Amino acid sequence: MQKLIGKVRLSGRIKAETGLHIGGSKTALDIGGIDLNVIKTPGGVPFIPGSSLKGKLRSILAREHGSMAISKKEKGVRDGDTTDEDIPIIIELFGNAGDKKDACPSRIIVRDAFLDKEFFNDPVKNEGIFSELEMDYTESKWENTILRKTGTAINPRPVERVPVGTKFDFEIIYNVFNDDKKKLHLNEIIKALRILEDDYLGGLGSRGYGKISFPREFMQYSYKSIENYKNGDDWQELTGIETL
């Protein structure tokens, strides 16, 4: 059985380079109101769910390794198709529910990424880029579907999105076991973050939404061994890891 020997923490900022839409829920549709809302905390502040970021990282690595689906049991998967179950690095990082024999827990924990409210609310730091928003933390943008034959716009709807320049604090925890795979796994995570910068997060990516970046000056890598936990030590800066 593998033994937990420590944890690595990757932390930093996520910056919205274009409008960002990660959908929330709406109990009622107001006439003339927002059709597609963004997800928010109970206090009405947008955030990026850890599940959204983790799912995107998994999807990126799965595509890179040629996976057609998460499981061979999915509808449409044919004999010979590669799925996540055939890719050890995916199973090792993200786990596999499977049955009791094949079950494998996820090695990474992706926290919810919360808005940097201090930056957002300080017009000096943010250079006033959020001063013209019609809502507290978000903006609306109308989206249409165009009939090619007539050029007529149909189904116009207002979409709520987080504006360009917004920053969120993120954290990923990686569980280190005594199997010498730390370097391999961390390199895979960092690679996925790089690819994500040239992909998109959230919805409506083909319409230009969801381009993000991980500003290098905020990235931090730290390590805490089981001995550190016993002694109550703080996180130790991790050296020897390639930066983003």
C-alpha cells in the first residue's frame, strides 16, 4: 500500500483575459433580465468552482493522451478506443471510482478560487477598469444566433460574465506518496495549466469567453512533509520545480 509522505501546494492567481462565464443557477427569469447567470457565493461574489478547474485540467490531459471518453462503459465507445482508464497518469492524478478492486483516489485537491476583492474594489490598483460595470462584480453581454440564409438574429439573450482583468486566488494540493512519481505528476499539472492558458475555462469559449492566465509573479510552490505536520511547521518553499 502506498504511504502518504507529504503534500505539495501550488498557489497563485487566475486572471480573466476575456469575459469569463461559469454558469450558476437561477430560480426565476425576470423579463429583460439576465438569462445566463454566473455562479456566485451566497454573498453575491463570483468565484471559480474547484470542480470546474479540475475538470478542465483533466479534460486537457485526456485529450493530449488521446482519450475518447472517461470510461469504456460510456455510450458510443468502441472496442479499441482509448479512454481515461487506459492512461495511467490520468488515473493516478484524478482517481478512478471503479469497483472496490480498481478504485483509486484522486491525488490532487483543487480548491474553489475566490475573487481578489481587494484588487477589484481598489480603483488605484485596478486603474479603474471596473468603474463602469452595471452590476456589482459582473457585466452583461448580448449573444445571438444568426440565420445564415437571411442574416437575421434569433434567440437574443443577455449573458452575465466576469469582466476582463478580474483576478481569483487559486490553490491546488498534490498528495505525495512514496512511489517517486512527484516530479512526473507535478510536470503534468504544470503542463496542463500552460495549455489551459491557450484554451478556455467555463462556457462559450468558441465565442471568445474564458481566456485566462496564471501570472507568473504570483505563482508559489511549497511542500509540507508528514514530519512538518507533526511539528506544526509552516509550508516550506519548494525548490527545484520548473516554474510556469
